[in-house]
Amino acid sequence: MVQIAVLGHGTVGSGVVEVLRKNHGSITKKAHDEIHIKYILDLREFPDLPYADKFVKDFSAIENDPEVDIVVECMGGLHPAYDFVKACMLKGKHVVTSNKELVATKGAELLKIAREKNLSFLFEASVGGGIPIIRPLYQCLAANEVYEIAGILNGTTNFILTKMIREQMSFQDALDMAQKLGYAERDPSADVQGDDSCRKICILASLVFGKHVYPEQVHTEGITNITLEDVEYAESLDGVIKLLGRVKKLEDGHLSVMVCPAIVGRSGQLASVEDVFNGILVRGDAVGDVVFYGRGAGKLPTASAVVGDVIDCVKRLEYKKYLYWEDGEKGYVKDYRETSSRFYLRLKASDAQKVLDAAKVAFGEIQEAHRANAPSDEVAFATAEEIQESKLEQVLSQWEQDGTQVLGCIRLFDY
């Protein structure tokens, strides 16, 4: 019998307990051993639950119990989760976590401890909820040189953008609906400002390219400035707007990592990923494009991935298959201003034709975008060629000094 402890009995933690209890028989067969929940750590009382006797409020009871082999961290946030996880690993306990902030911020350090202590530190559920992505990247696609990953990594923002695209809802109305349906938190800033997607693309980039990418190294933009006008102009360009996290290995060995709204062509593989679903595109030299699709969050989908890691951990208690990456370094992630993209621009100017002429001089060939009932002083277009970010900033700064107002700026990607 393998004894485990669950840290946190919120959405994910309660889901983990539910799955382990409901599927106890089949899980035992798959793990080749019985998994027994000895402790559940939570400060709240749950007297009406059939497993109420398992709850403890003192973390030291778990930390100092030599019978606990595996600790499942479902608390979320950095503290005290990091302190608890590190303490457990230093006591020789394996750890499974769903905590993306923990892995994105402290992954290199915790993986180093795991290797030194001959332990498992597994985190399949930290990216994509119930979508298998971590294990396929280090096992199924191991023969490939993966050179690019792009994904819709946040279901809340994808739901909001879907409502804006399909039902012409304003951003605020779509956000209100997401909150009422339980897709968005009361404070949705981590979702709509891109922080959640940033943590997830950091984890994927670190795993695939072997060095830790920290959130502060990643240029991150959210969707709070996206308007229905932008949605309509994107449609005229035969595209839809998605919030993407992307990492690409450059020819000089550095990484380009970014989270931002992007217009993707309607024929692209990520364009049809809608509502709360996630889609993650992986590009490898041998396999080409592979897309992983499914619910990226939620109680049972995420719990499914966590319990899958627990089963894998139980099967490997005596011999390990390590996940590992080195610590990061300054300059490893290229300054986004040194990278290039195609851009969609929406501008307000007294002389629209003059702006279009100036755009052709600055950027070369452009494709005009259109929407119904656009005011005469509004102009929108997409660049045909990629423009370096720093050059774009210089041009737009000069235009604004000359009286042209920048209303929207969105990158275009081929996914």
C-alpha cells in the first residue's frame, strides 16, 4: 500500500480525492498497488464528508510522517505551496502538483532537489488541465527536435473572445458571463492580463528547450484592450483573435517567448478552438505539426491529470524517469523588441489616405481591413511582411507625435 497526502481541498484537491475514491479498483490495477489517502491538509472544516477523519490543519503531521510516500499539492499560488513542497522533498517524499505558478517560478530548483534525492516531481496538470501535454513532450515526441510551440492556454480568455467573435458581446459583457458561469474568478486579472498563459508557456519552453524560462523574461499582453471593432476587422482579414502563448527557437540558439493576442487565419489549426477549450500546437522536425486539444481546466479534467501522475509515481517508486531542466540565464530569452512579426493596425487620423501611404513607405505591402459603418477618420490594415518590433514602436511613436492615434495593434501568426 502507498500512503499519500493531499495538500488543499479546493476545486482540484477535492477532485483528486473524488477520482481516487470513485475509481479505486481500476486505479489499483493500473498502479499495481493500492493508493491510500492518509491526510488531507486544509484549514477549513468538512464534517459532513465521508472522509472527514482524514483532514489535518498542521502541515508538520504530513512532513514528519515517514509513512507518507507521495504528497499531492493542489493549493495553488507560490506560498506556502513552495515551502511545503520543498520541505516534503527534503524529507524524501515524491511530489505531484497541479500548480503552474510553482512550476513556472521554482521548477528548476525543485527538479534539482528531485534528482539529488532520487525523487519524482511531476506536474502534468500544470499545463492544459486534463490535456496530456507534458508526458507526450518528453516521451512520445522525444525523437523530434521541437522548434516551436504555440497554444491557446487559458479557457477563460478563449471563452470571452469566442463570445465577442460569435455573438458580438463586448469584452466586459463576455467577462461578466464567464464569471457567472464559473469560468472566471472574481478577480480575473491573472487570466485576462495573460499571466496564467505566461506561466504555462514558461513550463513548456523550459521542458522542451532544457533551460528554465522565468515569467519575468516573457513579454506578456492580455486581452483587455481587444474591442469589437478589432474583431470585425480581423474577420475581414479572414482571421479570428486568440490569446496565444508561443515559444520559438531562433537560429542563434536563443528563444523568442511571448504571450499576446494574435490574429490567426480561419484555416489555421488553432482558429477552431473555441469556448473554454485549449489547443496546443507543437512543431517538430520529424512529426510536423501536432495539436493537443481539450478542456484546459475544471475540477475533474485537472484531477484526472493529477491522478495520472500519482499512478505513474507509484509505478516508479523504485526506479525513476526524471523530468529535468537546467536553471535559466540572462539573455537566453531574446528581448521581444529584437524579434519580428506581421501586424494588424487600427488608427485614427484626419487624413486616412495619408496614413495608408505612410504605412506603405514604412512597412512595404499592406492589406487594408474593413468593417461596416467605420468612421471616415479610421483606417485599418495588416502588414504583408514581418516588421521588427522596435521599428514598429519607432514608427508608431512618430505617427502619434504627428497626430495619428493608435487604436489597436495585434500580431498575426500562422497557426
